[in-house]
Amino acid sequence: MKEVKDLLVSHKKAFDVALLANNNEPLINNYIMGICNTLTINPDLLKCTPESIKDAAITSATLGVPIDAR
């Protein structure tokens, strides 16, 4: 889990662009936290590679689809 979170945090700029956040650090952090919470609640998702989780999260942000535990 830590590896995935670190990867997501290291790509904050990509999330900033995808979310049209205009350097809104709290918005970016909340989005990343939502992903981490989802992974905690659904640990089977951690069977995916960290890179594929990051890619899916950025795609989701680009499309305006929030990631949550549902």
C-alpha cells in the first residue's frame, strides 16, 4: 500500500492537470486519499500493479469520475 501511495504522491502534478486543480493542494491530496481509502477497503485492488492503479486514477480524474469505496 505504501508503494502505491508514494507513487500517487510522486505524480501530484499529473493529478493537478487531470483535476484542473490549479495547484489546489488540498483537492489533490483529498483525491489521493480517496484512492488510498478505496484500496484499504478493497485490498484485492492491490493485486494490480502500482503503475496501473496510478494510471487508472489519473484517467478517472481526467474524466471527472471520483474514486471511492463503492
